[in-house]
Amino acid sequence: MTEYKQVILVRQDLRLSKGKLSAQVAHASVEATLKSESAKVKAWQKKGMKKVILEVNSLEELFNYKKLAEDKKLKTALIKDAAKTELKEPTITCLAIGPDDEEQIDKITKHLKLI
């Protein structure tokens, strides 16, 4: 039986506050879920909606993971902060992958560190 999860990759070079980081992760999770196939979302919901938040070091690294995920036909959501609070200009902060097949996501992200 396929297990499903979602991962959110967050740029550590931005040094976001806990509140800003939490909001950006929430935006990414919702956006990626809305873009995903309903059958996968339902299966993911049924199993508790597993999410893992991981760190990347830069925008370049974030884009690299986006390409790797899309090459495997995984849904992604790239989030850009609107710069209304903490950041001085609109800035890409994070990337969600899935919900999708946990095994496929892990092939891309399993070596990254948890936040």
C-alpha cells in the first residue's frame, strides 16, 4: 500500500522568525495540496496528513529540488513572501512537494535535515 506525505523545504539563508517561517510553511502546504490530485489528497488525509519540514541553504538549492521533484512528476508549490512584514522585498521562501508517494519524495529529500 502506498504511503503519502508532504515535505516543505525552507530556505535557511533568510533566517526567518519562527512566526514568519510557520506562516510560509502553511502557505506552501495549502497551495501544494490544492494543486494535487484529489485521490492522493484523500489517501494522505486518511493516514494523518504526514508533513516533514526540511532545510535548504539557498534559493539556488530550492530551485534544484523543485526541478528534481517536477522531473519525477511530483506536484510542487513555490512560495513568495509579499514583503508586508519581515522581509524588505518579495522573496521566495519555501517549496512544498506533494502530498504524494512517500518513497518517490524520499528519493529526492531523504538526506536533508529537519528544521
